[in-house]
Amino acid sequence: MKAAMLRSVLRRSTGSAAASSSRRSFSSAPAPERKVAILGAAGGIGQPLSLLMKLNPLVSSLALYDIAGTPGVAADVSHINTRSEVLCFSSTAFDFKFWILFYYFVAGILCVLSVKGYAAEEQLGQALEGSDVVIIPAGVPRKPGMTRDDLFKINAGIVKSLCEAIAKYCPNALVNMISNPVNSTVPIAAEVFKNKGVYDERKLFGVTTLDVVRAKTFYAGKAKVNVADVNVPVIGGHAGVTILPLFSQATPKANLSDEEIQALTKRTQDGGTEVVEAKAGKGSATLSMAYAGAIFADACLKGLNGVPDVVECSFVQSTVTELPFFASKVRLGKNGVEEVLGLGPLSDYEKQGLEALKPELKSSIEKGIAFVHGN
């Protein structure tokens, strides 16, 4: 019963009732062979994400890669009686580079180190070859006393290295970017792929699903409606004020005051900080992020398999605004993004929020692009 309940989570729809029905019925039918690779599988997000992807009936092969600890995670989830075969890949060479970087950060002398790990590249290549979807939660979470710039300096280099490997070993895979700051790491990935001549804007996604999950949860609590029936699009980016939930478009409709909408918006934007503070600085949003990552990966797999009307919010290359990347609803299909959907009607409050988020989002995007060209 518990296993069935967990599997059913991955079959939930975020679209219409008709789309929900078609997606659920499809999940019970024989599915094509699909390989999913998780880069950063032994981390705080990676472990529960590995569990959830092992439970997904659409996954036939699950490749787990991390700097250390991967064999234990792989052995653990491989005992679960579901369809997918579990493949384990680890790298002590990459582990060395990572911990040297982290040591210098703690010492306050963060610098860029180049450590070539040929064994690491070989292991990573094996993990990536033949992948249909690559999920990247690798990197470090923001910790107390750590500035966003500190976080960027560490995670940007990790993401760049992993994307270079993706370009080499599985250039046609759908890439789900979880590593923060997503507003910068997605542009980093795009520039790496462009440099390697393999960029396809339809196949690169910043996973912003956690913002949607939070908006749904908080709205349902305030509106006193069943959270399973709630839909709230979230646009913009994936950090602070760049996160803009469109509660004016939320369904089912609720008669909430302007003050309540503003409070819900602020709570959605600060959801990550809420969790960090609740964990007293000893962790970040790992479990909810893993859940959100699994939901989005499931949507990508359904799109690849030809399920119609799969719509999720994601941070993608976009012409919806003047910014080159923007989060909005996208329709997923056999090649990734089939269509980037418009923003729809906005309230005056949301129009103000949209204009307010643009400068910070623009700066984060440019920072990611500059990182690649500066290295």
C-alpha cells in the first residue's frame, strides 16, 4: 500500500482533469525504455530524489553519480522492487577537487582550482551515456554566513564541468537543472552547450517546480480548499523576488484580500529561508525539492513518451519577456519544450511584481553567461 501510494504521487497531474486522466492511464501501460541520470545522487536532495525516481514506473535505468557515497545509495535503492535497474558511478578524483574548493571557502580564500580527473570523466561518461533525462542537484546548498556570491563561485564551476560532460556523452538528453542559483546555472549550461555546438533550447530546463508546490500548499491552506485540486502558475525566476506566483490565476478561485495575496506571495518567495531557519542552519529544503524535482522529471518523461497536454512551469529560454530566460508554463513533448506559453492576464499587483523582478533576474542571467566566457 505504501509503495503504491508513493508511486501514485508521481502520476499526479498539474493540468486539467482530462489531461490528468490521460496521464494516469498512460502510466499503467507498458512504457518505452528510459534512462535517467542523477548527478549529485548522494546529497541531501539527491538521495530522496533517487528514491522517488526509483519508484517511477517510466524509468527503466537509473544512473546515480556523485563525488562520494554513491555505492551506498545505489545499493539501498536497488533493493526496491520496481522496474528500473540501478547503476552506480562515483569519483574520488572529483571528490578531491570539491573538498579542496570547500576547504578554501571555509578558510576565506576561495580560489579556482583545476584538477583533472580522468577516472572521474570516465565514470561520469558511463553514467551519462544513453541518458534520456539528466537531473542535476549537484553542488552545495547555501549555509549560514554564506553569501550568494560564495554559493555561485562553488556551484558555477561544478555545473560547468558537468554540462561539458553532458555535451560530450548525451547531448540529446533533457537537462533538469536543480543546482542553485538556477537563475545563473541555466545560462551557464546554455553557454557551455553553445560552445560545444550542441545547444537545443528545447532541452534545457531550470526546475522551478518547488515554487509551484509551495504556492499550491500555501494557497490551499489560506483558501481552505483541497490542495490536490489547486493549480497556481509561478513565473519569473527561482530566487527571492524573482519568484512571482500568479494567485490571480489560481484555481479553484477564492475570495482572498489584497493583504492575504501579498502575504502568500512573500511566503512563497521566502520558502527556502523558512526551511533553513526551521532547521536552525543545519540544512535546507531537501525533501520538498526532491519531491518537486521528481514531479518535473516525471512530466519530462511523459512528454518524451508522447503523453498529450503535459504542462509545467519551468525556467527556460523564452521570448515571453525581453529577458533571454524566464519561468512560465511550458508544454512538454517528445523533443522537450513544445511551446512556451504566455503569462495570461495579470493583476495590477502581479504587473508591478513582474517589472520589479526583471533587473535582478537580468543580472543573474548575465552573471552566468559572463562566468562561462570568463573561464
